Amino acid sequence: MESKFNPNYPSIKDLREKAKKRIPRFAFEYLDGGCNSEVNLRRNTREIREVQLKPYYLRDNKTPSLKTELFGHEYDAPFGISPIGLQGLMWPRASEILAKAAFDHNIPFILSTVATASLESIAKITEGQAWFQLYHPKEDAIRDDLLKRAEEAGYKVLVILSDVPSFGYRSKEIKNGLSIPPRMTVSNILQIMSRPKWALQTLIAGQPTFKSLTPYIPDGMNLRHLGLFMNNTFTGKLNEEKVRTLRDRWKGKLVIKGIASEEDAEKAVRWGLDGIMVSNHGGRQLDGGQSTIKALAPIVEKFKDQIKILIDSGIRTGPDIASVLASGAEFAFLGRSCMYGVAALGKQGGDHTISMLKTQLTQVMDQLCCEKVSDFPNHLIR
């Protein structure tokens, strides 16, 4: 495919800075921030970048290939787009933009239950190649209907979320009125007025809503009551009974996201899941937890031949992807980097960011003389 790479923004740092100038502060801080003092937010990326890789320059090396098989599908790169809620708040139709870019580049896009596009519309854009991430409903009827809709829409991979037993304490979101229920302050209104392009595009696209949940939300519900509805309808707490029920009902691949311990990884294996995603929700839930790269190592050592091991949180660049793959993850997922791209460049942002990440990762492989993605662990300096 023809890339829309924009040389004016050759790094994720450039995209982040542009996004900060282009969208209201409350939207940027929702995307960019972590919980409490944001210690784990910073630790995630910092410790990924402490990984060291060994090149082998005197090999008879061929052109490296990014192609990677996962769950029976050969992707064109070993990374995908993590689920993010309220994507349309940061840039109108961001979910659709990223899903289309992911499909065009043949990488997975994970749609959140609380994204601003419906699971049916994203399935249509991606011809059934997207993944769906489920916030577990408290009511069995809603759970079963969401599973039925996902299956009928063609989703083949279901991701269940384990690391949100409670909402993280995020002081910036509280101050900005992005807690539940949300509120529109004078400060937020002034921020919107200072970002006219964002405001116009939002006006055209319409107020962001939880499109996949529309069938379950009573008509005429205002924002305050919508917040209460969400709190009363969904729970982030998983247990063996809930997971086993999902395993029995979902006939496709089942991945659990938010694994950060060997004990939970062992349960995922024992309960028959197909994959685990080592994640700490991008540093948005537990400030005192380990970074994902530190949590990954013992999980890989014990379970690498028993279940697919994926990772997200803290991964920003192509070299970061190389580091987590060398550390034993089989596939990487990025959220913020892709959203920076869309917030900065709009419709071109998804394609630009994916193209850049692929170029960066290919350069690292070329420099290491690493021919295949599966060879990355051979380059890890332990």
C-alpha cells in the first residue's frame, strides 16, 4: 500500500507535541496521563529502554521480515493497536481512523467496549479482522448479547480485561471533569474555544458516545445518569467462574489482558485461554506495580510454550517493540503512540504512525542482522 508518512513528524515525540497543541488540554491529559503520581507510567517506558540488544554483523544476512503469525493469521508486523476508551474525545472518529489504518497495514486493532464506534461498524471497516475487548457486564443478558453481536459481526478474538477491579485515581481527569459523571467546566469550554479545528470536527462528528452500548442505555439519559448507568452495569472484577463461562461461550480465541504475575498467568493457562497480555493498563491503575517488562520475564520463562504471550503498556517506538520481542513477548500492542498520531494528523495519523513504527522496527532488525521476528530473543543481552 502507498504510505502517507509525513516527514515533518518523524518521531512519536513529534506527534505527541503536535497533539498537545491541537486538542483541548482535558482531552490530551486523558490520553497522556496515568494514575496518582504517574510513577508506573514513566517506569514502563524507562525500563523497556534499559533492555540491551546484541548485533551479529558478520552473518550472511537477508532482508528482515516483519511478518508474524498469531492465532492462525499472518500479520504484516508484530504489533497492533491497544484498546482505548473514548477515542473520539481525543479526535473525532479516531476509532474508525485507526481501525482502517490497521486493516490496511494488516495488523490487529482492538476495539474497547467503551470506544466511540460500534463493534458492528469496526467489524465492517476491518472485514472482521479486528479484536473486541470486553468490559465484563454485571448482567448475564448484556454479556451474552455483546458476545452474540461480536460473533455475528465476525470477530475472531475476544480480549477480556482483568486489571480494572476499580477505577484508577487520576487527579488530572478529576480536575478536568472527566470523572464519572463528566462535567463541562468554564476551563474546558475555554480550552475548546482555543482549538477551533478540533471543535469543528467534533461538531460535525457529533458528541462522543459509547456506540457499542447504545442498545442498553435507556433513551433520554443525561450525562450524569449515563455515568451512574455505566457504574451500575459493568464490573472490572474477574474470577474463575466468569472466565470459565466466557471460555465456554466464546468459540474464537480468548485473550486475558492485564496479567502482571506468574500466579495469574498460571490460572489463564489452567482455565484454557489462548493468550495473555502482560499489561498494567498503561500505568493508569496501580502506581506501585512493576513495569510490564519486569513482569514479563518470569512469565515467559515459565509459560512461553503453553500460551501466547503478548504485551502492552509503555511501548512507544519501533525500538521499544524490538526490546519487548527480544524479552520474549510474541506480539506487542501500543495505544498512546497511535492516538498521538491521530490527534496530531487526523485522518492521516493512523497510517503515518504505523508506517513509522514499521520503518523503525525494520531498521533495528537490519542493524541487529535479525532476519525474522522469532529470532529477536537470540539478540537479548541477559
